Amino acid sequence: MSFGARALIRLGAIRDNFQTIKERSRGARMMAVIKANAYGHGLLPVARCLAGADCFAVARLGEAADLREAGIDTPIALPDGVFSGTDLGKAIDLDIQLGVHTESQIEWLERFGQADATIWLKIDTGMNRLGFPPHDAPTLIDRLQNCSAVGDLRVMTHLANADNVQDDTTALQIDQFRKIVDAFDGHISIANSAGIFGWEKDLDVFAEQRSSGRLWVRPGLALYGISPLADQCGADLGLRPAMRFESRLIAIKALGKGETVGYGGTWRSGRDTVLGIVAAGYGDGYSRFIAAGSPVLVNDRRVKIAGLVSMDLTAVDLGPAATEQIGDPVLLWGDELPVEEVAKHAGTIPYQLVCGISNRESCVFED
């Protein structure tokens, strides 16, 4: 019996979620986002289980190279592009689709010579992070279409507030992007996971691109069974959590009323109780910001954290009538305790929790 924390990754759930998203996207092409080690779920195992994706998206050239070295021949996109002329050559050699959002990136392409690269021109419609201003789009489209290194020019943007379906910013972004691509006959992409699930009807303005196979969606978080929409869990959207983060109790001890627990003595017991010590801490990816009072499940029973999460250990209040024993299972997040709920207690977002699973974890993959 292992007493350390482990992440159980259910690849079958990821495949099911992919199918759910595909049906929701009604014929749009699927660019599966597997950056950041597939959001902590394992880059290569996830890529292999999503063989039906039309394309993979990653954030670093090294991730793309790892996929190619592993024999993954699915198209791969690097939406943020490369940041040197040398890396441009490497990316083209690996047949990587590249995002372009700076003048330097365009100039590297223009100096490269003859190639057949697929390029995604990134337009900033409101994220104010990466991308050219909308009024530059016509000139840049013409410029890149006449670049000898570009074989297939595509246009993309990124939604900033799609997780909030009450925010009209997304509708404005969609309308602005529609105006940009109305006269463009290439492939386009706008919707992330939140766009797919929260703005389905609004995206019907791209019906012509969808029907002609030119509309791409970019699901990331939803692939892993996590809701991209505020105040919802993945199950509300028909998704299955792919990660089960679990550990075991390694100690049980009596705690008197008024005694404190953990570094700084920040939590004081209001009663005589029983304390359980869980073999998981921020060194494993169980964030220190998961506050006292946050839930975990011990033997499927909901109990609360006592004190601060430390590097390797977390204390939980089992209550005065506790019957738990050393070795009993602890669920930190998973089906019965959604990571979306845990993230709220940590004052963060689910992305940060699942991406934070450390390399020392025992990751177990099941189909």
C-alpha cells in the first residue's frame, strides 16, 4: 500500500469529454489544447488518447518537439509562436503551425525564404494580451498571404471573459471578429472551452465557416472534465473529471480543546477532537492556499482541513467520534469533490490546481 499522494488520470474520461465537446461544437474542427503537460494530466498519454483530434495546441516549442519525438504525427499548433529566427526554422522543420502576433515574427517569416508553413494571425479583439489591433488585420492578411514562407494563412482571436455568460464583452468580441473575417476565405478560430459551452448561439454567426470546415474551436480545460464557466462544475455540462487526486491518512491523534495545529498555530480547536494527518502538501501540488475549513473526503466522509497545508502533510479534523484508521483513503479532489469547489476554497482557479501537480507525484493512468 502506497501512503503518498497520487494523481489517478482516467484517459477514458478525457476521450468521453472530447466527444461531448465535439458534439457541442457541431462540426467545428477540434484543436485540443494540451499545453502545460496537458493541464497536469500528462502530455504524451493525453496526446495518444486524443488521436481523433484535428490538431493539438501547446505553448512551448519544446512541448511540440516532445510530441514529434514520441511519434505523434497529428498537426500541432503553437498559438503564441516562436521568439527567434532560429526557433522559426526548428518549428518549420517539425511542421508546427505558428501563431503570429508581433512585427518581428512576421519579419522572420519574410526573411525565411520558401516554405509551406501554416500561420495563425492573432488579432486582439479585447484580451489585450497578444495580437495585432483589428484595424491592422486587412493589411496583415494581405502581407502574409504574399509571404513565400506561408502556405496556409489562418486567423484567430482569444475570448477574455467567456466564463461569465452575463458579461457582454464576449458578444462584442465575437461581433468584432466576425467583421474581420467576413471577407476572409481561410480557416478561423475564436472559441475556447468557455466559448464552446457559454456562447454557442452567438457563435452561429460563423455558420458558413463551420459548414465549410473552416471553423476551429480550442477546448482546453473542458477536456479534463472541469467547467470553464463560473459557478458550475464539469458534471453540470456533461463532463467527467479526468483527475482524481488522492492520498491516505498516515497518523491519527487526539487533540484537546484550545490546542492549535500547524505552523503559526493559525487554527485552534473549539472542542476535544481527533486529528488526521494526510500525506499530501504543497510539495505535491496541494496548494498552501487551500484554507482551513476546506473539505476533503476521508473514507467518503466530508471533513475539514485544520491549520495550514505544509509541504508534505495536511491535517484534518476528523471529529470527536472519529473511527478512521491509519491507511484510510483521502480524496483531495475528484468526482465526489470537484476541483472547482476546492479552487474556491483556495481563492484560485481549477487550472492552477491541476497544473500544479508536482513531478514527485505518482501518476497512474487508466483507460
